[in-house]
Amino acid sequence: MSQAQEQFLSILSRDEAMARFDAALFPRQLRHETLKLHETLGRAVAHDIVAPIDVPPFDRANVDGFCLRAADATSASEVTPVRLRLTGEIISCGVEPKLRVTQGAATSIATGGPLPRGADAVVMIEQTQPVGDEAIELRRPATPGQFISYAGSDMARGETLVRAGTLISAREIGMLAACGIAALDVIAPPRVAILSTGDELVQPGAALGPAQIYDTNGPMIAAAVAENGGVPSFLGAIPDEETALEAAMSKALDGADMLLLSGGTSKGAGDVTYRIIARLGAPGVIAHGVALKPGKPLCLAVCNGKPVVILPGFPTSAMFTFHDMIAPVLRRMAGLPARAESRIEARLPVQVSSELGRTEFVMAALVDGPDGLLAYPTGKGSGAVTSFSQADGFFKIDALADHAPAGGQFEVKLFSPNLRLPDLTIIGSHCTGLDLVTGPLMASGRQVRVIAVGSLGGLAAAKRGECDLAPIHLFDDKSESYNQPFLSEGLELIPGWRRMQGIVYRRDDARFTGLDAPAAVAMALRDETCLMVNRNQGAGTRILLDRLLNGARPDGYWNQPKSHNAVAAAVAQGRADWGMTIEPVAKAYGLGFLPFAEEHYDLALVTSRKDKPAVRAFLELLRSDAIKIALNEAGFRPA
Ligand code: AMP
Ligand code: MG
């Protein structure tokens, strides 16, 4: 069978893959361990726990007062008080009584004191009158059993106190302590070994070399394992080399109850993990390829009873599939109940296209719209970490649909049951200057959400009334002005700041020395080895560039990334020799900068939302001296 056929034949639906994985793993014997009572918090109890003693262990007084025989006090009243002689004994807590209470007698007793022989009721001290040191007088009758807690009335010996599977909280610890239980059997948390795979991975803390990326999945999955009752053991990143990987995998599995890998599932030349699994133990691979997006390359296996999972390499795919398919299995192995599910209805503001034949899950951030909640897709693709990290939850597009329509109503499954909607919603172009304004706002306790969709996306959201502010930097060719011409009724322009645009080059590139921006571009056009990096159509920067180029299309013209940062990275890393970006970004990348024109970064304010407290607070901050100073220092010029 060819590789293409093999892959095609093995694709399962999400539910089918899950059902097969479950069937191969459950029911199973969960590992137990004995822990000291105080160590059991949050753990699942292994067996039913039966009270070994009565609580309280003896009959005891509930109030401070006197214990007596109720029959002696039946006739007591205001007109016919009853006088009882004191035995002289004083029963405090922890003191075993010595004297019997006989007819006509009473003994002083404290709350919690054990009842002596003969006594069958307690009267409160407040309802008695002392008669010298030797006697008391009662003016109310007493009933048998009054103010007594009988042995076993709280918990009776032999009673089941905590059922197997219960999660231990302070309440259970209280009951168990009262029974004198010092240690108990709980479900041992599954030990989960985690390995990342890929030649390109570097651990955070080490320097990033050319073409390398930081290992995102390792630390993220380890944390997600701990969040779901497992004990993670992250073993680092292994290169895509079969022998090394096989050794690492088999060693990792030896000391663990579960093995989670990420990457290496796409059946490419360097992807070998799934072949190793077959050799790790039976039955091996259960599902390789699931008709699910994000997460198609997921591989589920069971080796000698232990789950072995290869999560997709892309961080959002890895986290989503972990959340959707692995966390439930891990929780069952840890004896924890399924995660509390919380769903909420929301409207999708923009159309999302979807591949036919695969169930697609769209990560979304929730914001307050003009008529109810809106689910804003956070997707920058499953390769992005933020698609998952900045989402509140996700909704599903059926395998048989090729898109989700704008305006459609969807049920959003929340990642956490405690949803907090933002006080201020900003949708549009992101700028590091914006963080200088939202930072203090968040420090003052307001929840701010910034959804970066670019100027045009933000403007459209503002026109639909879906955000409070839309940061934009749009240049109008005809009027040769920024932003204002793009506004429509219901929006007003709040001046933000100016960002100097200019030509960037590597400082050691002598060709640019001593030139201004137009001269630098003229030089670059003459020098055929001088490679440019352009910007995308529609970007304000692109309009400025086209002007400088005046119809020329030098080498690199078709390299058109969508952000200021991407231009700077291309020049800094030598994929291009020059491009146009803003000064703060040039500075951050250590590039030479030849100023050309100022770009206006302003905010379109939705007028109907102007009086929201968070909007007012934002605008006040924007106008404050402190923020103006901070913007200036960061290389922006407040408008
Ligand atoms: P693979 O399945 O190994 O082909 O990986 C698919 C994509 O995910 C590649 O772009 C990898 O660089 C990326 N990737 C794999 N593992 C990780 C990881 N641990 N952290 C971040 N990205 C990763
Ligand atoms: Mg890889």
C-alpha cells in the first residue's frame, strides 16, 4: 500500500477514534497510594471509608450548665422552683466524670463535657439560680435528652462517610479527622512523561539559532497535564532521529503511566514517531489521523496497557486535541470527574470557511456585541499559540458544512466555567504603543481584550458596533490623509499617536551610509543585488513604498508580509536588504533607520459606547501626561 493510501484509509472520525481509544484503555485498575490525611487534598478516594468510631465518642453536653435527671425537673416553674443539690464535681472538656448524678442532684458541666452516670439532661447555666455554693434552683422544666449529643449522633461507627471516587476537600478532611483517620488510600495520579520532537526545537532559556523555534508544546502540555490531575515529567525535545527517539520513548514509557509526544506525526521524511510506537508494545496504534481540525495528525496508541499519544506539532492543534480527547482520559486515570462543561450561545460576526469532511473547531474570544454575545475567531491558524491561548472557548463546524456563515448562532463550549467578559473591547490593528495605554487600565482592575485583526477588520467590527475602539492606520490615497476618510456615521476619530515610517537596513551595510530615504531607494534600484521586502496591498506602508518605487518592481517586490515586524525580521536576518517599517520596530531589531513619513495610528470610537466607564478611563489615560511620556520614550509621537 502506498503511503498516501495508508493515510487515507486510516482517517477516523473524532468520535470513532475516541471510542476505540476508550475501549482499549477502560475499564482499568487504577493505581492506589496511601497518603497522610493532610496530603490528600484534591485526590480521589480509592475505597469507601467507613467510620471506625462513634462521633462524638460519648454522650456530651452541648452547653455550659448542669447535668441532672429530667424527672427531677418536670414540675419546675416560676412559682414552683425546684432546688437541686450540687455534687461538687465540675466536668470540664477532657475530664472523665467520677461521681454519679443521683435523684435530686446536679453536676456542673462545660460544653463538650462527657455526661456522668445517672444524668439524662443538661440545663443552661443562664436558666439556673445559684443557691449558695451547694445548690441551684430551676424555674423551668427539663426534658430528657435536652442539650445532649449522644455517642454516634454525628457519625456512627460503621457508617460510610466518604464514597470511593470522592474528591477530598476540606469538608471530607474534617470528617476523617473527627474519626481519627490519619492516612488513607487515594488514586495515585498518573505519571505522564512528555517529549517534544523536532530538530528545530530549543528550550526556553537557551539562545535561538537561525531557523530554530522555542519548544512551546513541552512546557504547555506539562502544565495541562498537571491541571488535569497528572504528574508531568517533561523530558525535553528529541531530534527527529529514529534511534535516539526510540530510546527516549521506551525509557520514558518505562517510568510512566502515559506518554505524550508532540510533533512528528505528519508522515513526512523526518517524522518517525508513529513507526516506533508499533515496536513499543501491543496493541500499538489505535488511530492515526482523525477527521478533526485542528488536530488531524493526532495519533492515539496503547502500548502494554499504557496510553501513548502523539499530539500534533502545531501548538494550537496540540492543546486543542489535548483538551478535547486526552484530558478526559487522563482525568479518568486520575480518578477525577469529567471537567465541568459550560456552554454559551454567541453569534459569529464574520464568515469562517471550513474544509468539507472534517469536523472543525473554531477557537473564539467572547465579546459583548450590540445584541448579545459575539464569538470572535482568534485563529491565526493552528500554527499560532495565541489561537488557543487567547480564546475563551470554541464552537464546532459540522464536517458536512464548508463554512460557518457570518451572523450564525453557535454554541460555544467554554474552556473555563468562569467566563469574564472584557470591560473594554479593542478590535483592529495592534501596536506596541497600545499596550502602554491598556497596561495601566488592566492594572486598575479592568479587563481589556485586544483582538488583532488589522485596520480593515477592526473598522468593519466598529461599523457593526462590535467593539468599543478600533485602532486603525489607513492612508487614503485621494485625500492624502489618514483614517478620517474611512469613518462612517456612528464612529468618531480619537487621535492616537504618530509612528515614523522609514527605510530599514542592516547597520553594517555600507551601501546605505549617509543616504536619506529617497536616495537609499534610488541606490537600491540601481544595485541589482540589493533585495527588498515589500508590504501587503492595502497597507499604508505599501502606499508609501509604491510612491518611492515609482512603478519599479525590484527583486523582492513580491515578498509581501503583513506586518512591520515581519519586514524588520526579514532585513535583520538577511532574507532582504531593505524595506519600510516604523521606527520603534527598527529600533527593537537594531536596524539602521532612514525616516520618511509619519503614519497616523488613531482609534475609531463607536459613539454609542462612548460613555462606558472603561472607554472613558481609556480616553483619559490616552490624554494623560504619563502616557504621553511613555509613548514618546517608546518612539511614538502622541497626536
Ligand atoms: P511536525 O508534526 O513535527 O511536522 O510539526 C508540525 C509543526 O509544528 C512544525 O512547524 C513544527 O516546527 C511545529 N512544532 C512541532 N513541535 C513543536 C513544539 N514542541 N513547539 C512548537 N512548535 C512545534
Ligand atoms: Mg517535527
